[in-house]
Amino acid sequence: MPAADFPGSSRPALAALPLTNLGGETEQEYFADGIAEDIITALSRFRWFHVVARNSSFTYKGRAIDVRTVGRELGVRYVLEGSVRKGGNRLRITAQLIDAASGNHLWAEKYDGALEDVFDLQDRITEGVAGAIEPSIRRAEIERARRKRPDSLDAYDFYLRALPHASVWSAAEAATAIELLDSALSIDPRFVAARGLAAWCNNVFAVLDPGDPRRHTCLEHAHAVLDPNTDDSLALAFAGFAVALHERNHDSALDAVNRALAFTPNSPIVLALSAQVNAFVGNFDDAIR
């Protein structure tokens, strides 16, 4: 099952394997499978990477297999695996994200909870894993793009190279990011993720100087993102922030961030920008939540 195509390249793909039941109890088996299915569903909401369907990843249930083999057979760059262990009335769930090519661990965490709070624990694990996996994969993809030869770059790799510059609130860093994003958009003008990030980076200049012409460029990119068919949550969040701040277009801004939250309710960046937009609008309770 090859990874799905991303504009100009292939999206990074991930397989979330069924959790290993270290206790052997039947009721624990159902719980472990339920958590794995919830995690797959939550991760599938992130549109910039592909998540292998349950029917494919669960073919490895009960099998001792190397993650490199999983990567080759499913065509994925990343594998999420973990285990469930019961001790008395307590449960411990571990999860780890692995680079399927190298076998290196990129992220790991453990979660403990009481059996009587099993559904709350299941929700907490799903939210925690989904919230941590997105930035972990993003960091790994940025490093992967940095290692590429300059003559092999495409739209997606230009976008990845822009990300670390875009995360620093600095005119110099924003200018570097814009140059990379312009290169990405020259290859694929419909690359909505690059449009959203370009809105954010041009926004830096508009905030520092409201008369800067890049304010108009910021809004041009933002409005290109606000199409009803856009399903990239980060792009929507960046665009919503821009139109809220520079146009006071609160209806469009709220619509954008609410759509972003519907796609990826566990994304830290989407949550943060949604909080800011709600604060601009005066929805302080929603912003705090």
C-alpha cells in the first residue's frame, strides 16, 4: 500500500499497529484494540500525512515483526507501536513512534490509569498520542528535507524547509521562509499548506508595520485558503488568524478556525490559533477552553 500523493511529492505515511496485550486477558484485548482504533481515527484527521487503514495495520496483530518490514510492506515512513499491561486495578499503556527506514525512536510516552476510569484513560491516551505525533513527524520531515540535495527539491520539500524559519517571530526568518514558500508555490500554485504558511509569514511584516505592502500579500494568501473545499487545518488556522487580525472579518475567521478544529481537534498549533481568534472576537470562555 504505497503512500498517497502529496502536491509535488508523497505525503509521509504512518502505520499505527495494534497494541500488544502483555497481560493476556480477553477484556484487556478489546480495550487495547479500541485504543489503537481511536488513535488511527484521530491521526487520520491530519491531512498532511497519510495514515494506513485499520484493516491493513491490524494484519500484524499478534505477530513479532520488525518495523522496517512493516515500512517496506505498507509503504510507510513511520510506525506507531505500543503495549498494554495490567497490574491489579491499574493499566499502563506505552506508545512509541519509530522511523521505519532507520529503526530510530522519534518519540515515546507511557500512560497510567485506573481500570474504573478506563474510558477517560482511553480518551486521554488518544488525545495525547495524536497531539504528540503531529509535531514529531513534522520535525522528522523537516530534517529529512534538510538532508536532500538542493537539485532534488520539490514543492513539499520547499514547504518543509520553510517551517523552522516560519516558527520564529523574526522579519529575517520570515523573509527566508517566504522565499522558500514562493519556490513551492511556483511549482504548485494550488499547494494550500504553503499558501497558509505564506499568509502567516507575511503577517509578521504586517504586524511590525501595518503600512507594509506584505499585509496585502498576507490577505491574498489567506483568502486563497478560505475556499469551502479546503481541508488543511493548519492553513485554515493561519488564514483565520490573518483575516481576524488584519480585516476584523470575525465571521470568516471563526468559520476557518472552527473548520480547522473539526479536522484536527488535537493539533497544538490549531488549538493555539483558535484560542487567539476567539479572543479577538471576544469569545473569552471559548478561548480559555
